[in-house]
Amino acid sequence: MSHEVLSTPVVDTATTPPDRAHSRARAARRRRIVVAAARVLLLVGVLGLWEVLSRAKVIDPFNFSMPSKIWDQIWTWVTHGTALGSLGEQIWYTLYEALLGWVVGVAAGVVFGIALGRITLLADVLGPYIKVLNSIPRIVLAPIFVIWFGLGPASKVASAVVLVFFPVFFNAFQGAREVDRNLVANARILGASDRRVTLQVVIPSATSWIFTSLHVSFGFALIGAIVGEYIGATKGIGLLVAQSQGTFNAAGVYAAMVILAVVALVAEGLLTFAERRIFRWKPANSDS
Amino acid sequence: MSADTSPAIELRGAGKTFRTPSGGLHTAVRGLDLTVRRGEFVAVVGPTGCGKSTTLTLVSGLEEPSEGEVLVVGEPVRGVGDKVGFVFQQDATFPWRTVLSNVMAGPRFRGVPKAEAKRKAQEWLARVGLSAFEDRYPHQLSGGQRKRVALAATFVNDPEILLMDEPFSALDVQTRALMSDELLELWEGTGASVVFVTHDLEESIALADKVVVMTAGPATVKHVFDIDLPRPRKVESVRLEARFIEIYREIWESLGEEVRITRERSAAHVA
């Protein structure tokens, strides 16, 4: 304590002039502007270079297309619809498959993860099988699902589910295993039954593990839906890609990619928003 | 007190042996004989790592004894009962619950209706001086405040037996003295029996009616000292009294030897 008193004349923080705080705020604002400007500049630079190189035929415009054509393609799809119907319908179709697959996969992953994390016998029995299933490259299942479930949405939902299940499962399992033993002991002393311990201690403390996997897994759900559509479908963005490719329309392939990226970003944003609401109890510095 | 005059806690030749990860057996405590009367404050001191905490887990029902008997209010312990409260060394507040919800947890787990649980929780929060912090989350509190939440969450269940495992060891010295005083105040109103494990002899004398010295591990009871300092006590002032120092010297003679043994053993391990 006493050495703090000694150092006070040197660093007098109590009487910091207000303009110092002011200038610090201004510097922070300036930095933000610089970062934003650099980002825009980078985007414009890359797109511009692509456009110029493609127009000058340095890179093959047939293969690589160019930003202006991609934009035209998106615009055409938006205003006149695609060959398969309106663009909104294609997006909705893909999104619907991905969302359904994601929800089912997450629910199954969480339930199995928590159950195996809590019940050691179950984990010991099923453990090796889950490892085997996990080691199968699950994308090869997509053609099988098309055979099983046909060209409709069911086959895409199925491939989304198998892609989503495993990361969520492993995170939930790990989360349930790594619950602070003190918290469990405390809950039991306070009078919690086994069921309450699972519901009110294990699941809440596993949620941060589960949420980490939700971010990744929504991407996986989209991949599952798209790959399924690419292999065989009647509607969807994946089919749009396949069709554009079939008609040598490079701009169409890129345009579909752009649309997918936007969809994924919006979903990611919604998820982050939900996470903020749920994790209000966490110290601010731990969610980066 | 009721006609039932059995002591609050009775350990009869209790022992606990753990299986170590490498497959060996580790005896934490053996041949424990200890009686805690109702309303008595017993402090347990011993060298670090001697098995003091294991004694508490046996009484709480979190662990079963490998040998001997553990009785709480005359009945053998079978799993976690509803008579026991436990304040842990580490933070054991639920980080996703607000302060109020943390204190309500015990009564809610035990099936008390929500409104009544809330009323009781608010009463205890007022008693530990945290009424203004009801809606905060544990990470927004200081270490001392979190310990207060833990105390309120334990006392709200009206435990007949209060087990405390070095509860204040993570706090700074001033906060510690303050919390000790608060604990005495809270406890004096309840009539609960307390077993308070610590490695701090001063703390144990200042708080307890009886100080139990444990031997170096595997731990067993070496000696029990009665502390005849008058109550109510103030932790900061009582340790300056002549009688306190006298008791301290007497107990240290017994405890110091065990500490020395532990130290020599660990030195031999290193060599």
C-alpha cells in the first residue's frame, strides 16, 4: 500500500485534464476511420484489378468472368428471376434445408453430447462407434442420401444433419465433461437432484462450448444443403451453381457464391446477436 | 433443542482410501474419531494436504468412508443429506445466475415455492449486506462479495451443520478478518454446528470453541484443544489478548511437529 502513496506525485491520475481523454477518444475514432477506409480500398482494389485484368484478357474472362458481369448476373436474377424460378425462392429453399438440418443436427448433437458426457457407461459403450462414424468423410454420404430420399429437400436436410451433428456433439460432450466439479458438488449440497444438476448446472456451463460449435456448424449446414442440391435437386442455390456450370456461365457460378456468402454472413450475425443475449453473465473480456 | 441429544457429528474410526490414477492406493484419512456437539464451532487445523478436506466430504456425504462410521445427528450418512451446508474453498457460485438467483438456488432445489424462496434469499442478502447487488452476476463482484453470496446461499437453507473448507483462504488479509467477524455474527444467530477447516492457526483459535489438530497425512486426530476465550469475539482484537497467545503457543507445539514432518517428507520426495 505504502509504495503506491510514494508514487503518486509521479503519476497523478486523479487530475487528468479533460482534453487528454478527449484526444484519446479522437485518436480512437480516427483509427476506426482509417481501418474502415483501408478495408473499402482493399475491396475496390481487388475487384478493380480483377475487372481490369479480365477486360485486358490477361486472365481468361471466360473462366474467371469479371465483377461487372457477376453483378449483372445477380441483377438479372433479382429482377427477372432465374431459369428455375425467382431468386428469392431459390435462396429460401436452400436456407430452409440448411436451417432444418442445422436445428435437427444441433438438437441431436446436444442431447447425445450431454447424455454421453453425464452417463459414463453410455460413453464407454458408444465411444468407439462414434469415432468410426466421425472418421467417415461425411460429404460422400450426400449421393447416398439423394438415392435414399430423392431429389426433394429431405436428402439435403439429411446431409446437413450429419455434417452438423458431430462438431456439436463433441463440443457438448466436452462441455459436459469439463463442468467445474465444485459447482456440481455445491449444487448437490444445496439439494439438487441428478436431473437438476444436469439441467441447471451441466447444461448452462456447457452452453459456451456448444455455442462455439454453433458458429462453425451453421456453415456446415449450408455446405450440406448446397452439396446435396449440387448433386441432384429441383430448386436451390446449389442447383443454380450446377446449372450455371452446365451452361458455361462462369458469372453465374460466382454470383451464386456471392449470394451464399451474404446468406451465411447474415446467419452468423443473427447467431452472434443471440449469443450476446444469452451470455450476459460472462465477463466482457472473455468473449472476443 | 429437541429431546434427541445425539451429537451433531460423530466420526467413529472413519477412514478414506482413494485409488490414484496410477492404480495405487492413497489413504487420505484413517481412524478418525471426532465428536461435534450441537451448536459447537470446531476448527480443524493440520499440515497442508493432510486430508482435512476429505474429512468434510465424508461428513457432507459427497464421499463415502472406506471404513468406520460417520453419523450426522445420530444417523449414519447416506449420500448428501438436507441438514448440511458446505462453503467451498474455490468459488462455487453459479456464474450464469444473478446474485439473487444464486441465493435462491438452494431453497428452489429443495422445492420451496418461488415467492418464499425469493423472500428468504432477499432476507439473507440483506444480512450479508448485498441487497444492492441482487441483479449482478458473480463476475461483477469482488472476491469478498462472492464469498458473501456463498455464505448467504448456504445459510438460506438453514443448515444444522455447516462445513467450511478453507473458505476465506483466497481473500486478502483485511477482507478475511472482516469475513470472519461476519461469519461469527451470522452463525451466532443460527445455532448450527460448524466444522471449519483451515491451515491458519490464528484464524482457527479466533473462531472456534474447539481446535482439532490433525497429524501429517494419512491424517487422524492428534489432539483436541478447548478454546476458552469469551464470546462474542472480534477477530482482530481477540488475537492480541494474552490468553490467545498462550493458547496459540500451546497448540503450535503440537501442530508445529506435524508441519515439520510433512515438510521433511516432501523434501525427501524431491531428493
